[in-house]
Amino acid sequence: MDSLFGIILAAALVNNLALVQLLGASSLLTFSTSLRSASELGLISFLILTLSGIVNLSAYHLVLEPLQLEALSLLCFIMLSTGTVSMLMPILSQRYPLTARRQRLAVVLLSSNSAVIGLSLRNTQSLGSAGELLGTTIGAAAGFAVTLLAFAALRQRLDSCDAPACFRHGPLYMISAGIAAMAMLGFSGLV
């Protein structure tokens, strides 16, 4: 149990998809404008990352690997992730109608986001057991969602701060993301 918790914590903090691995960093900067939308999108991205990671990993180990079709993994992962999101979309539209209307493009783009595909490709290269890979998937999804939410809170604070005009908005966001990435690397000794 301790090792599974350590795997989840390491995937969320030390190997953070957005800040350390730079997977899905574009959605971190694009869709973290308000705290409410970031919280909804964080929950949706957690669901999409987890479900797509499990589906893609299962397809790789049950279909692609036995048939020696590993070269088609990228194409297969994109199709499976898009299919997973399209099946999840009606459920999300009922549960979060505002998000479904306002951020429909964001949810669709999450299906082929580099975080989703990169997590699946990274898991196929790992030699861990099924439980460890599941823990990695859940931890990476949780880390991505928490990072999205934390960066939205940080952006709200940065927009109201008294910074020089040359550092406002984009440069200050990038500097803050770099500092947050260095902070995530500081957890490497703990886990």
C-alpha cells in the first residue's frame, strides 16, 4: 500500500505532466483563466486522463503487443482517446452544462492533448506491473488537475499584482510556471 501511494505521489508531484514533463502545458496556460472554469476543466481532465490512460494501456497490452503492432500505438491511442471523450461527452453535458457549452472545444482538444497521449506512451515504455501503471495514471491525472487549479489561482493573483508593464501577463506566467516546475523537482528527494 505504501509503494502504491508513493507511486501516485511521485506521478503527481515529481513527474508532473504539465510542469516537469511539459505535456499539456498549453492547456495549463490557455484554460486556467478563471478559478471556476479551471476547477471544472481540472475535474474533466482528471476523468479523461484516467479513463484514456486505462483504455490505451489495456489496448496496448491486450491487442497491440500480442499482435506485434507496437508501431501503431500512437494512432491507436489518439483514436481510443477521442472515442473515450466522445462517449464521455453526453455524461459531462448533463452534469456540467455550462462547461459543455463554454468549453466544448477544450474538452474535445483534451482527447488528443499531449498530456493524454504522452501519458499513454510513457506508460507503454514502463516496465511496471498493472497496479503500478494504474497508480501512475491516477497520480499523473491528479497532478495535472491540481496543477491546472493551482495555476488558475496563481494567475488571478498575478493579474492583480503590481508588476512592471514588460512582465505583465505572458512573461510573468512563464516565470511563475518555471518556478513552480523547480518546486516540483524539489519533491524528488521525498518520493
